[in-house]
Amino acid sequence: MILDAQTLFSKAQAFTATAASTNIVDLGEGDAGPSERLSLFVTADPPFTVTGVNAATITVELQTADAATAAALTSPVTVASYLVTKDAIQAGGKLVAARLPHGMKRYARLNYVVTLGASTTIADGKITAGLVWDVQSAE
């Protein structure tokens, strides 16, 4: 998988609560959906440490908008979401690999929604995510 800084949403981004990706990607004009072979990838390296026995999930929301400032999308719309389980969060590696869906507008970002059960926390993990022509099948 060849990475390009212009198509990265997050590069080793750490978070322990809900957060937006550090970067917004400009997709240009038109719907850059499945016909373009673009794929979304999300990896965790190192994996997150989950403390507590209750549920812990991260939902990766792919958001898009017609306009953006340097730091935020203007009126973002969520076009896809991917649930990452507690086991996957702790294992790390590839968390999401999916074709970019139709309906994308000019700008895109990811929103990482962290859901934790009572007395459960996550820490230490770092997310790298972006768009590539094809997601690598083997790690």
C-alpha cells in the first residue's frame, strides 16, 4: 500500500475520546465513489490498551461536505460508518478496509466516535487512516 500525505486523514493520531481526524482530504470535484477504486483504510499501531471489562468500541464515521475551513467541514454529512469492536481495538493492525462509497462531496474527514462502558478506558493507541487505490490484503 502506497501512502500519500495529501490523502491521509490521520497519521499516528492518538485519542481517548470522540475526535475528528486531524486532516481534511480534498477529493476534487464530482463523486469519487467505487468506480474510481479508491479505498478507505484505518489502522491502529500501536493497538489501544483497553482497561475494564465492559464494552469499548470505536465507530469510524466517514463524513463529507461541499465546503471546509482549514480545521472543519461545513455542514458535514456521514455517508458511511464502520464499527470496530473491543477485540479489534486491542489487537490493532487493520481496523477498516472499505471502498469509498458513492455520495462523496469535495471534502472528507473521519470522525472517531469512542463508546465506553462504565469503568472502561482506552489509551496508548494511534490511528493512521487515509485513502489509497487498493488496500493491502496481507499485513
